[in-house]
Amino acid sequence: MSSDDIRHRFSLAMSNMYQKEVPLYTDLMNLVAEVNQDVLNKQPEIAEQLKNTNEIDRLSMERHGAIRLGTAAELTMMRRLFAVMGMHPVGYYDLAPAGVPVHSTAFRAIDTASLNNSPFRVFTSLLRLDLIGDATLKQQAQAALDARCIFTDDAIKLIKIYENEGGLTNEQGEQFVQEALETFRWHEQSPISKDIYEQLADQHQLIADVVGFKGPHINHLTPRTLDIDAVQQGMQSRGITPKAIIEGPPRRHCPILLRQTSFKALIEPVSFKGADGQYESGQHTARFGEIEQRGVALTPKGRALYDQLLTEAREKLGTTPNEDNAEQYYRLLSESFAAFPDDYQTLHHEQLAYFLYQVADKGAFANQFIDSPSNELSAANLQSLIEQDIIRIEPIVYEDFLPVSAAGIFQSNLHSDSENSYDGQSNKQEFEQALGMRVQDELALYAQRQNESLQVCLALLRQVA
């Protein structure tokens, strides 16, 4: 069974499991499907764009999930588990400056064909116990994490078979999906006492979420929408409480990067294990439903401009965006982002975003070449070919995440409006050591994809020259 097939089957199994665990997620998926169909019906140019980039078929199956791990050993084995599904660690995200004591990567497919086969991705965070100030509590948390094993014996066995033999049979692949699913399942019983859980929650609710359970239950699955503002309004009309702020850039004609919202996290019953072995009733809040709208990936120049304008809007607001200042924040955000070009031609010309190049009119180029055979075909005259509609540009969808947005989603769904930040230095090297390899540079992947599409274009045109 190919890694793409294993990943696709796993994402479907994960979605089915999560729908049973969090029925409101089914309502969310139905809402997103309705909004997407409405956009495709009313805006044929978007439907055409998705067809040109081969994203139309993947839209309905697009999901991203998020998990939180406690130890370096868990992260290493999780990396090996995701490798069976053709998922690679891409990007490094430090959420500590935004008040969340984790650093993270995104596991996903990296080549175009695999992404179109299954765009499933998992934002994976590693708890930074070094940021817990209470030494005794830190030791208790470490002991709880050291005592658990979040993978089944058969999952580990199948991972080793994959590594040793270069793949899994169909039967092994099916078994792997079921065994891997157990790692992400919700467990109502907690292996720690209620007292320790509450002490951890006082430090940060996310610390309690990681340490207080048998495994890294999936805390959200995220469908992709073509109009996140419509989904936000739709949630309200259906009695689903959305978070106050849509994270990310403002609404634009040409979407950039990533916009995210969610419904508020569920309050779920939990049983905490006491010293006498008896369980004590309590509750936990962490799992929620998230929605995302993805736009074009930005170049380093584009990201620098995005970061500058986002910082400008937040500094003018002077506080964390929330339900009381949402309208003001959106206004400030729109004002700041007026400086960010909002048409694809300008984004391309100013090298702010990444694009796919596609041959739109071979005949026009052939006629031009006959009239002027000395006209050199190269990347140097690319802009001219685009302006003549010989080459078409299509936006490369952003496959990754935004640290500020991720922190905003986490905080709003942990019932925490704290503006805490942690003094610990960002430590990519430490994260990669725990991971067991380096993370891939997402910007380099986008640049590579753009260049490959250009070379294919030029090769096709040379055939008719």
C-alpha cells in the first residue's frame, strides 16, 4: 500500500473517530461543504482556479489536525509513525513568545502529486517543560510523562517493518491505520490526580492537557473553506459559538497565507486517578472545531511585509484581539493591509507570492516565434509571456501555519485570555534533536515548486518554437 493511500485512509478513519467523539464537528463539516458549494456556484473564477491547480478534488477531503506531545521520545516515534504515511516535518514554530509553552512543526506531504492525493497535515507540538517555573511540579509532570506509552506495541512493530522493508502490504497498511488511530483517541480517565492536574492548569491549561492524559488525543480537525467569513456567520446562525476573532490576515480579493477560526472548546467530564487508586470526577476543556481558509504562499519578501502590517495593526490596537474589540481590530487590520497588493499580477510582479506557471496558449507563442525567431525563450522574458496570456499564473496554496494564529486558536480554546509570555529562548536546535532530524524549510519547498512549474512551461513552449 502506498504511503499516500495509508495517509488518505488514516485521515478518513481519524475524521470518523472524531465525529463520534465530537458530534458538533459533523455539523461544522456540513456547514463548510454548503459554503464551499455556494462559492463555487457563484464565483466560477475560483472554481476554474482550483481546477487549474488540481485542488478541486482535494477540497472536500482537506483536513489538518493538531496534537501535543510531552517528551522527545514521543516526538521521535511520532516522526517515524508519520513517515509511514509519507508525512515530513516542515517548518519550526515557537509559540512561547505568544504565551503557549510549546514549539512545533507540521507533518505533511511535500510533493505536488502527494498533496493532491491527500493533503492531510498534523500540527505537532512538543511541550517545553523547561518553561514550568515550579521545580516540584516540573518533576511530577516529567514522571507522569515518563510513565506512559502513547503507541500500541503493534503500531511500533509495523513502523519497524516499514523502515526495514521499505513499505507495508495492503493488509499491514490497514492494520497500521487502526493501530495508529489508537494514539489519537480520547481517554476519559486521567492517570494523574485531580490536585496535580489543577496545579498544572494553574501554570497553563495546555500543560495540563498534555500531561494529564494517556495520549495526545486529537484536539481538533480542520476542514478547508473558501469563505471563512460566511462560515463564521453560519456558525452563529446554527447556534455554534465561534471564537471572537478570525486569526490571520483580513478578508481580501486574493487570499494570502492562512485565516483560521473555530468553535469554542467543549467542557468534557474526566476522571482523575487518586493515590488510593479510586477515580475522582472532574472536567477538562481542550477539544474544539476549527476552520481554515488558505491563500497563496508568500515569499520571504511577502512574509516580511505581512509580519510588518500585522504587527502594526496589533500595536495600534494595544491589546489582545477579543470579542470586545473585534470590530476595531478588523478595521485596523484592513487599514494596515491596504499596503499589501490585492491582485495576483502585482503579487507576482513584485515577487511577494509564489505561483505555478502553466502554458495557456501554445499557438500564440508559435506564431510569435515564427515572426521573430531571434526571440529567446527563457525566464528572462517571463513577464512578457504572462502579459500576452501565453503563460498563465496560478497561486500556490499555502500548506503551512502561522505562529501567532496558532497561539490565538490555542489560547481562545483553553479559556485563557492571558497575555503571558515565556522568557525561554526559541530553540530550534533542541526541537530538531528531539525530532531526530532537521525540519524542512517551507519557503524552499514553495520556491522549488514554482521553479519546477516554470521549467515545465519553458520545455513545452520550446517544443513548438
